[in-house]
Amino acid sequence: MTTESRALPGSLAPYLERARRSAAEFELDVDDFVPRFYRTLFGYAPGLRGLFPLSMTTQYARFGRALVHLIDGLDDPASLVPFLAQLGRDHRKFDVRDEHYTVVGQAFLAALAETAGEAWTPEVAEAWEYTFAFLAGTMQKAARAEAGPAWWPGVVVEHQRVDRDTAVLWVQVEGEDGPVPYRAGQYVGVETPQHPRLWRYLSPANAPDPAGVLEFHVKALGYGSVSRGIVASARPGDRWRIGPAMGALDRAVRPGRELLMIGGGTGITPVRALLEQLERDGGRPERVVVFYGARSWDALYALDELRRMTYRNAWLDVVPVVEEQPPYPGPQVGRLADVVTGFGSWGDCEIVVSGSPAMLTATVRALRVAGAAPEQIHYDPFVAD
């Protein structure tokens, strides 16, 4: 079945709910399913293997996180539409075409059927057919409606190491299409010459710049990763490709309402971009509190700039947090999630959380336990790898 060969029913809700329940019933394990899906896909269409990087480890992790997010959201499909639309627009940079959706759908359903075994009844199969048609159709519709380029060319103009594992880079976007359109707090995909076909998602640390310069903070993660290649090997003159912007952390900014922002490590970048935008445009919340965390005091590389922002803005407070006790007083000491919730439930403000997947999971869970409602908490779970 293609994404458009079968008419969607007037109400998808029963089919989506049945698909969501079935995933729990046959105990879908994404760590097992994702490799199976890609094996099936490349068996159906070997030519598609060339669209992916040689190492699939990062791809497995990204697809697994996205799949969990999508399955969890099937009880509220309207909430998934913006995310799916972003995915559809973003996938244009991979040269994804309509016929690819067809074979992906066939492989996806075949891998699900193999995973489910006897639980793959005709009713479950029908539910997942409609579910995939909804997911893929929403992506295709957004991709077709997008008039902008699939990616923008850029060149590294400066590269600074701030410590052994962290670098700050400035990339000048070039070409007739102008600067990358994005909002403060969003993230973009980047492809570097060190790792062709392997896109890494990074959040610009600056608000949109009319000159088209993007500032990125990158921490090296794992041997052979894109981030390690950027930190160790990127040089001025390197040519990058930059994909369309994704994410919506800026929705947390509401005039007159307090804002809590929590950034771990290089997860401080969208926080800094949002603060820069607030300084520039006004319309800011009544009060902004930033908790900036790292393992050690020396790893809080962006603290000086954040403190300078507090000197200029009476509405801003910054609280540094470290896990290792420094030899002198100053920062809060402990796990970032525990320190934040130790100040209260934060139930009366909007909350932005940014950091590694593990940090996001721990912090969002702690906030929920402390009393924050899900709709208060804004985060992008698909940025860091």
C-alpha cells in the first residue's frame, strides 16, 4: 500500500489508537525493531543504502527516538502534525521522493508483522496501514508545499576550542537563497566534509543574524562521531550543508509569564539564542531563570557570557550547577534535575529543557514528579546524539 493509494477514513482515531495499543501488546522493542526494519528496507530496495551513512548507529538511535515519540502521540494525532511536517521538509535534503515512501511503508509493515508474530491480526495490520498512511502522507504534504531550498551552503569562518572536547564554530551561509530562515531556539541539520551523508543536528547559539552567520557549540561524543570530527578536525574554509530549521522551543516564551530554562552542557545553545532574541526584541516574560549545568566548574564554558546578560537585564537570573564539588563556593552542587526541582515545583511558569537525551529524560521526569504539567515543559528530544 502506498501512502495515497488507500483513502483515509473520516476518523483515523480508532485505527491510530488500535495501532498504539498493539505496540504495547506485542511489546515492541525499538532496539530490536529498528535494525530489523532497515534490513528489510535494504532487502526490498538495495539502492536506498547509498542514501545512508556507512555506520548506521546514529541513524538507528534517531529513528528509534522518533518512533517512540510518534507511537506515544497516536492518541493525539493533531499534536503530531507539526513534528511530521518538519520531518517531511527536513527529509528533502536526503533527496527523498514519493516512491521512497512506498517502499519504506512496505518494509515498515513487513518488519512490524515479523515482530508481532501471531499478534499481527488482520485488524492490527489494517490499523498500522492507516497509521503509516497518516504519518507518511503528512510528511509528503509538507514537503511538497515547501518552496525553499532543501539545504543551504555554508563555510566555516572560525573554529575555537574552549576545552578538550568542546568547540565553538561560526558558519557563514552563502548562496542566492540568503540566510537560513529560523527562529531562536530551533535546530538545524548539518553535513560536514569529514562525515558525508551523516547529518548532525545542532542548535544555533545566536538569534537569527541578517548577515547569515550561525554560531554552533559542539561537544565531542563517542569515537568517530560527527561531533568529534567537528571538534577535532573542522577548519576555516570547510564547506558545510545546512538543512531547514526544526523545533519550537520559542513557543515557551509568553509575555507576562515567568520562564524557567534548563541547559546542560552544550544544551545551553538554544537557551542563549532565546535570551539574545529577548534582549533584542522585548515582549519578554516577567522573569527568566536559567539553570546552567555541567559536570565541573571548568566545563561551564558559556557562563561568563550568561552573567554579562544578567548585568544588562534585571529580569534575568542565572544559576550555575555542577556535579563535582569545586574547591571554592559559588555554584549549586548536584545533579541538574535535582537542583532545579529542589527550588520548587515550578508549576506556575513555562519551562524549556535542553541537553543530552539522558539529561532530557531525567530532567523532564523530575519536573513531572515535582508537579509540573506536561504542557508546561518544552523540549526537543531529537537534537543530540
